[in-house]
Amino acid sequence: MNVRRVLLGLWAVALMLALAGLGHLPLRDWDEGIVARVALETSQAAWPDTLLSTFWGSTYLNKPPGLHWLIAGVIQLWRSLSGEATALPPEWVIRLAPALVSSLLVPLIGAIQLRLRPGQPLAAVASASIALTLMPLVRHGRLAMLDGAQLTAMALLWLGLLMAAPRPRTALAGGLIAGVGGSALLLLKAPVVIPVLATGLLLRWLDRDLDRRAWWRLALGLGLGLSLGLAWHGWHGLQRGPEALLMWGGQGLLRFTSTVEEHYGSPLEPLLEVLEGGWPWLPLWPIGLGLAWRERKQPAGRWSLGLSLAATLTVLPMKTQLPWYSLLLWPPFCLICGPALARLLEAPRPRGLLGRLPWFWVALGTLLLLASLLISPPLRWLPLPAGLGLVGGGINLTRPGLARRRLGLGLLLLGWSTSLLLFVLSPFWNWELNESWSVLPAAELARNAGATGTTAELQVFMPGKEGRRPSLRWYAQQKLFDLPAKPGEPWPKRFKLVMRAGDKAGRLEPGNPGRLRLQDASCDLEARGDDSWQRWICAAGAEEPAAQIP
């Protein structure tokens, strides 16, 4: 088996899953809207201002600009090729760079496993296959978020450390690759580099195969690779002073000690994410942990267990929990489960729990086939290929011949990947958009608020905190403001208001549905949009109409 060709083939499938239907759905809140706006402003800035991120013209201190630079480069390329000098970049342009970078995790996981188990190519293929078919990795890798690219940078760092060998050039090259991965982390989510690098160096030291000279060469390469990320943070500190520490403290280490933005959580949250997103490979996890424990004195078992423990100790203690934080658990999950899956393809056929696992997949596939008959038509086709793959693959995996079992794994992967492809082509893959109202009708009204010419400078307000959604501001192409909520707060003299019909922010004038009374302002209806959205033109304290309705 040519492992490298197989890994390249799996990467090609990963690219297909990453790019298919990438622009079919609007950007989601919160991160995509923020990342897109920061990248757009970066693409419009002149050198060296491109090195310092801004968000609606204000200093942006949330995250380093590594991924934003890549997206900004894609925006500039799209503008030059399309001739669209001022148009808002489409969604696929914003998501393209994160999707491409995230897809690299699949071959990198295989390469790491191949380094840990050089005599077990099937384990490398199995680990990469698991990384390819995990829904959380497929889904989050397609979003304009930093988390998918972060996993790729982590894997590159670990692979570089494993590539370091006693030979002088190999130790230096391995350290350089690991340092490049570390710089990528410094330019994505800076605090993550501390546990990732520390864990990798500790595990590499426990391997006991590098002499002092090799360690010095490894350190030299590591320092060279890290210099890019460290240089940016040093320069950032000189430019912005103590504020630059926010992305290390307030947006990093603070999440371990306090709740940020009311995102409460407990260790149960990431564990539930794993239990929900680990299918169909979840039953391999305890089996793989048992295999790794038996091999704990060897690099393969020690690295798999060590990386799993480090990821667990990083994610579970966080006081702030968000669903994508659990993504840190998936690369070790793939390394743990890969060897167990490979055992199903080797002779002799395994017995015990692992030997009976294919029948569990047959049962799971049967349930998915039944579900495809019972659920509504828009979703009916999604589980069908996965069910067929699990049934056909599971049956073949129980056969004694190696060729039949490898065919079984191929059928399982084909069926599951096809369902994932149908999933990312559907309107359901970014399901948070279905849990809140669409920003597009409101954004269109806000974007066209100055179309009359005479009121182009008026600010646009929305009731409550609805106007704070980053994706709404992105599509409106302007900042939207909250209405004054407390008595005594000053009201603007003239402004535009975007709200839904029937919103309790004000009351309609009796007998005049085109006239709205607010606390300290009066408004006249100016335009209507989809989903009952309306735009009003208002004047503070006005008793007469704010403007003539066109």
C-alpha cells in the first residue's frame, strides 16, 4: 500500500467536503460576522496598517490576525479577478481560506500516526479516515472561524517534533516545521500554543531518542520557526501597549478562571459534544484507549494518551464553554481510534468486543435506513447513503478475507462521506441560522437607508440589542445602534429605525399605522421589507411628522 497516495486521496475527498456549497448559506453569528469584517478592513488597509486589525474602524484586540490575513488575500484576489471593486464579498470568498487550511488536518493526522507507527500503514489510513468523516471537523472547518485552522497548526507542530531525529538536518528541519506550526498558533489563538508546545516537547523528551546535540538543533529550528509569530506579538505590544495583552488574558487565559460573555459551562459540555459528534467511530474510543494503555511505554501509546490527556485538561476546566472548544479533543480522538479500526482490517480477525463491532454498525445502519423512510422529505436523503454504507460495510467487515474487510471499510467511508456531502449541500449544515431570525431582510433595509440622498448621514437604530449581531452589520455594511434604554439618555435628533411590525419598542398612533411613537421620538414609516421588517424615519421629541412619507 502506498500510504502517501492514499492520504492524498483522502485529502482530495476532504477538499470536496470543505468546498461543496460553501457559499449557499449566509454568515452566522457571532464569529463569522466578526472575522469577515476584520478581514475586509484588512484587505482595504495600506501597509503597514494591514498588520494591525480593526473592527468597524476601532482597534481589534480579540484575536491575532493570521487567518484574517489569508481571508483578506482571497478578497483582494477576488476583487482583481472579478472587477468588483466595492461589492460585498460573497460568502464563499470569506470561507475559502479557512476551509482549505482546515482540510489539511486529514493528511496531517495520517502523517502523525505514520510517524508513531511506521510499521502500521493501515493505522495511519484509518486515523486520517476518521478525521475525514467526523461531522464536527467537517462542519466547523467550513466556517470562517479560527478553530479549524487551529487544529491544523497543532497537528503541524506535533508532526514537526516527531520528525526530529538524531541526524543533524532532520532535527533542525523537524524543529523548524514545529516552529512554523507554533507561529501559526501564535497568529490564530496565541494562548493555545503554551499547552500544545509544552505537551509536545514533554512527550518528545520521554521518547529518549535524541542526544544533547539533536536537542540543540531542534531548539534552534523551533526558535527560527517561532520567530515570525513572536515578532508580530512583540511589534503588536510596541504599537498598542498593555492593550495587546488582552488576546493573552481577557480572550485567552481568562476563560479558565471566569465566565466570559455569559457563556456558562461545565466539564459535561465538551463531553456531550464528543458523544454527539463522534459517530460512527465512538465505540472505537474505549477500545482504542485500552490499546494505547497497553502500549503506554512505547511512543505510539504514550503520544496518543498524552495528547488526549493534555486536550482534556485544557478543555474541561474552562469556566467559559462554547461548542467549538471541544474541537481540541478530536485530533487525539483520531489517533486513539485509528489503530483499533486498523485491527479490523488485519489478520487474524479480532475477537471480543472489537470483533463484534461491525454488527453494531450494521444495526446502526439499519436504524438510519428506517429513519430515511420516516422523516420528512427535505431530510429523507441525508441518512440513506450512511445507512447503506454502514450495513454493507459492517457485513463485509465480519468476513474472514482481508480484501473483503478492506472493501467493507471502503463502503462504510463511501456511504458516510456521501451523507456528509449531502449534508453540506443542504440548508441544514449551519443549523444555528435556523435557531434565530434571518438578518438579510433587516440588513437590506438598513443598507438602503440612505438611498434617498437627503438622509444619507442618518444613523440606523434597532430596538434592544438586535442590532449588535455581527452578521447583520456585515450585510448592512454599517454599524447599527441600540435605542436609548434608560430614562435621561440622549436621543439623536434625527435617525432611522429598523424594526419588525408589532415590536413593542413603540406604539402606533391610533388610526394611523404609518406613525410610530417612541419614548422620546416620533417616526414615520419609510419602507417595508420581507418578514414584516419596516424602516422608519424618526425625530427626537417631534410632535409633527418626521418626514413626508414617499
